[in-house]
Amino acid sequence: MKWTEKSLKRCKQRVKEITRRNRGHSVEDVIIELRKFANGWMGYFGISHTYREVLELDSWMRRRVRLYYWTAPAAIAASLQRAAIPQIVPQGG
């Protein structure tokens, strides 16, 4: 069994919907929802003989999750705090 381009496109579209960065969900919620979707999709198409395509899809999904995590408000705030330059107080002048 092999999935078609249409089903792969539909899968990627659904992953994009789940990992859309303006949804307002926590990273944990997105991962839980994505895991449910991926388990169901692979349960149906897991018997296919397209191992390489599964690996490519896996790396693409992981990249989407990383982008979601990096652009989450908490992650942005933390990186800004780490990069903050201490304020310099001018000497009486």
C-alpha cells in the first residue's frame, strides 16, 4: 500500500493547521494534538512500503513543532531576557 500525493498533501495541510503559530495554544497542547493526528494517520498508512517518505514526513513535522516552540510567546520572552544587556547608569554629568 502506498499513499497518494493527495493524501500526503492533506496530511501536511492538517499538520500546518495544528502547528499554525497564531492559534494561541500552548506548546504541550499542540504536541498532544499532533501526536493524536500522527498516530491515527500512521495507523492507517503505516503498512505502506514507503519508509523513506515516512522519515521525510517525520523530520518535516519535527521542524514544524520546533518553529512553533521557538515562536511561542514564552520562548520569545525567555530569549529576550537571556539576551538583555544590563542598563548602564550614566555617571553624574
